[in-house]
Amino acid sequence: MMKLLLTCVSLAAALMTGCVAAEAYTYIGVAGASCGAWTAARHDRTAFGYQEWIFGYLSGVGDSSMSEDPLNGMDPLNGMDPQGVLAWIDNYCRDHPLDKIVDAGGAFAHAHPR
């Protein structure tokens, strides 16, 4: 399962272009696209790259956080399944269409720290 996820994330990263600078980080991919773009792509069933970016981002949050502090780190995907994550991001983006996709990912991580 992990190998499949890493393969999908690598493929998605290879397909994405552009960089978006945010306060302390540089994101590559669709991070800077709007939630409105997410919603439109989900509606048109063309959201594969957006979805894989979110899964990779949230996986990275967990991996990085748990590496730094295994007892207290964040694990935003714990107990979640892909459809649950997508539904949460869909709802967030519906309510915040001008936010960026990276904002939706951050909001998810903070709403699901463990």
C-alpha cells in the first residue's frame, strides 16, 4: 500500500508544474491553486493531481512530525480513508473557494492532529 502511495505521489509530482512561495515554505504543484479550482476539477472528474497532492502533503505532515516527536507528533491520516479525506477537503473548499489548496490541507491537518 505504501509503495503504491509513493508511486502515485511521485507520478503526481512529475505531472505538476510551477512553484508557489508561502511564508516559510516553497510548494511545488497545485498547492497555490484555489479551492474553487479543486471543486471544479472534482466536479469534472479531473482532480487526480489535486487529490494526490493532498494525500502526499498530509502524508508528509505526518511523517515529518512523527520523525521529530514520535510521542506527540501529528498524524492527520490516522483512522482516515481516502474518501473521507476527499469529502472533508470538498466541504472545506466549498466553504472557502478563494483559499488555496495548501490552506485546505493545513486546515485538515490541524483538525485531525492524531
